[in-house]
Amino acid sequence: MPSTLLSRRDLDFLLHEWLRVSELVERPRYAEHSRETFDDALDLAERVATEQFAPHNRAADLAEPTFDGQRVRLIPQVRAALDSFAETGLLTAGLDATVGGLQLPHAVAAACFTWFQAANVATSAYPFLTLGNANLLLAHGSPEQVDTYVRPMLDGRFFGTMCLSEPHAGSSLADITTRAEPQADGTYRLFGTKMWISGGDHELAENIVHLVLARIPGAPPGVKGISLFIVPKVLVGPDGSLGERNDVALAGLNHKMGFRGTTNTLLSFGDGAHTPAGRAGAVGHLVGAPHQGLAQMFHMMNEARIGVGAGATALGYTGYLKSLAYAKERPQGRPVGAKDPAAAQVPIIDHPDVRRMLLAQKSYVEGALALVLYCARLLDEQKTAPAEADRERAHLLLDVLTPITKSWPSQWCLAANDLAIQVLGGAGYTRDHDVEQHYRDNRLNPIHEGTHGIQALDLLGRKMIMQGGAGLTLLTTTIGDTVERAGKVGGEAAELADRLAAAVDRITAVTRRLWADGDPVLALANASAYLEAVGHVVIAWMWLEQVLALPAESAGDAFHAGKRQAARYFFTVELPRTGPQFDLLESRDRTTLDMRPDWF
Ligand SMILES: Cc1cc2nc3c(=O)[nH]c(=O)nc-3n(C[C@H](O)[C@H](O)[C@H](O)COP(=O)(O)OP(=O)(O)OC[C@H]3O[C@@H](n4cnc5c(N)ncnc54)[C@H](O)[C@@H]3O)c2cc1C
């Protein structure tokens, strides 16, 4: 039975036939690896995700975490799964050997992790957050901080969080008020409230390492005055032993629509619930220099944003595969034009409208997976390309693609989950099938790690115009390279390439037009339409790239034929959606801008 979590055939195609990850083993960082070690890691991820993560996905949704005022309780399968995950060593798959990592290419590590997100996105959130936290400290922490906090996290003994949001400050982190008072011994005491903190409290690990944004008194206003602190739930001694309970307390759990297996918390820092060294105040350790907190956090957020896109993709993918399996089994109705009411019913996949819904899902989830893995491959380039110019190029392209890789799957793989429910009909609307949970779980993704609207401002207001428009130029010329290769191939690839080239020209023209007079108010008024249109062009590019990776002669291969048909679908049905969006943007439409709040 093929898996209904992800398609291994698709992963192999993307990683090997398209992204050619095996060629990376020629680089020193990956010299210990081979195609076999990559495949072994993927096999292991699939097996542990299938056997340990998928079985309690529904149970953790139905029995969400509870708090009795003292302790947070989760169903026991969560801890058992996380213990199994720690044993795989996959938490450190992409990390340096010096910290015990496997030094797998990011593209392979990302593909491995996608199995866990597809199987159980809520349980996989704990290692996801822990890895992001550890990566940030590896980049910005002191050697002592790495030894004290990162190593136990990588061993699976400590878990990590990211504490940015406050009840009054979500999108606008400039307005956070948590304060960090310097102490004579070089530590800080933190006071404030953090909201929405995922994995903020539980007993799944010996300790929780909170990474907290706060202001040091006298700091400059706004984002330039935010610093980053390590605040452990339990204080850690110089020898690594666990000591007193720190003054971080769970004020309450949030009860969510989805992602229910991940605790989501309101945390109080320094309100005296615990009194380390006899007094209130959460003991914190500054990471790096003061006032660098947001820049440092962005290190983690960029990675987290691509990870959110990967999670959205994984949920879309498994919903697609489950609705596909259902459509092949479910008998209902007869073909249009069938005359005999006594004839056997056909499976619903025989109805063109059901195939439309499946094809739309396939084009979204396989397009999104390609983008996620392409970005992971760019991370490998950024880290290991022999020429510095190539490393810089990968860095800039990744910067431009990050808001799209976060937002496009969050929007369209959620749309895929919506279609998966529709394919199942009434059954899709019940809790007897997984697809309704996938939809609820996926609905978080356009909200956290920067909402859809915030990603749109980032793309149009920063990424496309930074370095004098270098981001825009790099994106369009990189797509242009694909167009050129497809043109040389000729036939259908060249036809698709012409359509893609026309859409790319519109991105350039529209971006210039929007910024013609440099007025950000008007330029950014329809930024969401811009994000969506550019996102669709980028996914069309991913589809053309996949078409080019197919062998020229593969008429009899169903997988290859399916790829070609999904590419055709995306270009025929989806890419034209961008026309009206580009028209709206080109006209510098003021409708939303001129709508006054008192007219609603
Ligand atoms: C389940 C869950 C888990 C989370 N996990 C974490 C976590 O682990 N750590 C953490 O720090 N945070 C976490 N968050 C918080 C999350 O990042 C915020 O919810 C998100 O950034 C939005 O902030 P907000 O909820 O305050 O909404 P608001 O910022 O109030 O936004 C509300 C609406 O207004 C729009 N908006 C706001 N400002 C602008 C603007 N300038 N321009 C255009 N539109 C704007 C937004 O796009 C949105 O549609 C989590 C949230 C949830 C729901």
C-alpha cells in the first residue's frame, strides 16, 4: 500500500532527478554521504513518522492538553513519539558534526522532516521549535550558552520555544514591553507577559529553553531597542545540573481550532510565582549584544517561515493523498450519458469534476513541495557553493523567496485541504476522516510566523526593492534561465515557457509601476494581491522546472504523465488568475485605501 502521508516517488523525483542532491557529496561538507545515506534517512523518517507519529494524530486532537493549575497533561503517545524521534538522530540531520549533527544536505533534512509534519504536525512542532531555537543559539550564542542549552536540546533532553508575541503586540513587535533589568552578576531579570507561546509548558522534557524578546531599560524605542534572552524554565548550573525553578509561570492554555497537540500558552515572566535566589524576576541571559534581538530572531524566523511553508505543504499533501484514495474506492453515480440505471456505479474519480478537485490539489501540493525543497537546496548553496558569488546569490534569492514559501503553501495547501473535504462529500465533514483535521491544523499557517498581510508587506516593501531592486532582478533572471532552457527543449515546454515569460514581465512592470513615485502608502495598499500573483508565477516556474526534469521519452510512465498533466493544469487554470491581479496592481487601485473605517 502506498503511503497516504507523502509520495516517496515524488520526493525521490524532486531530490534526485530535479535537484540532483547526490552531486552535493562532492563538496567537503557532505563528503561522508552518498545516495544510500540520503535514502536511508528518508526511509527512517517515513517509518518513524508512520509508526510513531501518525497513529496518535487524531487522539491528540480529541484530547487536547489540559492544565490543572499545577501541571500540563498531554496524552502519553506524544512523549513516546518524541522519544522515538530523538533516537533517530534526525533532529540534528542538517547540523555540523562538531555539535553531533549528521551534516545531511538541508534539502534531504527538510524532506525527512516533512514526513513528520505530514504524519502529525502538532507533535512535530516540539522538535521544530527546538531546532529553530538551537540554530539561533549556534549562530549567536556564546560557547558556554551552546554547551549549557544547545547540547541538551540536541540530545532531546531540553526543548525550546520562541517568545516574541505579547497580548498587545503580535504583528508589531516594535511595541513589546517585556523588560529585562540588568543584575550585578551579569544576568538579567525579566518581567512581562508573552502570548501564544507554542510548547511554552509541558513535561515532555527535563527543561524548556525560552528565547525571549525584551527591552533593557533605557533602550532605544521600537525594534532597535529589542534584545534577546535565554530564560530556562529550570535554572541550569555551570556543571549542567538542574537547579531552582525560574520565575516563568503558565498563566493559561489557549484552546485552538487545530494544532491541538501542541500546547499553546500565555506565560508570565517575573510575577513571583517562583522566586529564584529568594526573589521574583525571571533569570535571563543576554544572547550576543544588547538591542540586536530582532535581527537575531530573524535568523530563526526565516528558517521557521520556510518550515511553516513545509508544514502547510505536508498537510495539503496528506489530505490530497487521502482524498485520492477515497475517490478511487467510493462508488457513486454513473458517467454522464450512461443510459442504464441498473449499471454498476462508478468510483467518484471517474467524474471529471472530482478529477478537477484532485488535479487542483496535486498541482498545489506538488508545486509547493518543489518550492520548499528548492529553498532548502538554496540553503545548501548558501552554505557550501564553492564560489562566493554563488553563495551570495543563493542568500539573496532565498531572502526573496522566503515570504512566498511561507505564504503560498499556507494559502493554497489550505485550499487543497478544503478540496479534500469536498472530494469526500458528507464524509469529509465528519470526524470519521482525517481531512477535516488537516484543514483545521493548516488554518494556523497563514496566521503565525508573520501573517499573510505581513508577508505581503515584506515581499513588496522590502525584498523586491532591496539593494536597488537586486532581489527582483535576481528572481526574474533566475526564472528567465528556466524559460531559456525550456525554449531550447521546444514543444510543450517552450509553450509553457512563453506563458511564464509573459507573467514574469508583468512582475517587473507592476513592481516598477507600484514604486514609480516612491509612495509606500499607495504602493503597498494591495500588497496581498501582489504576494498572491507573484506566488502563483513562482509556482508556475516550479512546475516548468519539474517538466524539464522529466525524461524526454516516458510516455508509458504514469508518474511522469501525471506530472505533465498537473503542470498543464497549473498553467491553464491557475496562472491566468494572476492577470486580473496584475491589472489591479498596475492601475494602482485605491478602492481599499479610500474605504474609510466609518463607512463599514
Ligand atoms: C496557534 C498559534 C501559535 C503561535 N505560536 C507562537 C510562538 O510560538 N511564539 C510567538 O512569539 N508567537 C506565536 N504566535 C503568535 C503569532 O505569531 C501571532 O498571532 C501573529 O504574529 C499575529 O499577531 P496577532 O495575533 O497579535 O494579530 P495582529 O497583529 O493583531 O493582526 C490581526 C490582523 O491585522 C493584520 N495586521 C496587523 N498589522 C498589520 C499591518 N501593519 N499591516 C497590514 N495588516 C496588519 C494582520 O495581518 C491580521 O490579519 C502563535 C499564534 C498562534 C495562533
